Amino acid sequence: MAGVLLTAMFTVHLQYGFSAIKLQAITTAGAQFGPPGYEVDPLYLAGLAALVFIGSGPFSTGSFLTKPANASSDE
């Protein structure tokens, strides 16, 4: 996934700059925006890195599936 994001950032989005909101015109049909920049790709890479290095945490679906059903009772 990181490879795809880096490839898209350097081959497609880098030429449009950092900003995502490039207002080109305002017409009677509404606002017309240009192509997106590369600022979303580093955000996705940071989220991916957080999941890889920190993990999904105690509130993930996987932790609920692997937790025994009677883990809360200490009796």
C-alpha cells in the first residue's frame, strides 16, 4: 500500500502542488476544482505507519474476536 501511495504521489499528484483545494472557476453550476495535490498521500502514509508500528489497539475488531468470552469475570 505504501508503494502505491508513493508511486501515485511522485508520478501523478506532485505536479499539482501541495494544496487540495484549487478553485478554478465559479459558474452557475457551482464551483469547479482542479486536480488534487499530494497532501493527502503523506496523511495516508502516516496512518499506515501508525497501524504498522503501533497496531490497531484494544478497540479493534480483532481484539474483540480473540478475547475469551469469560475474560471479565475473575471468580
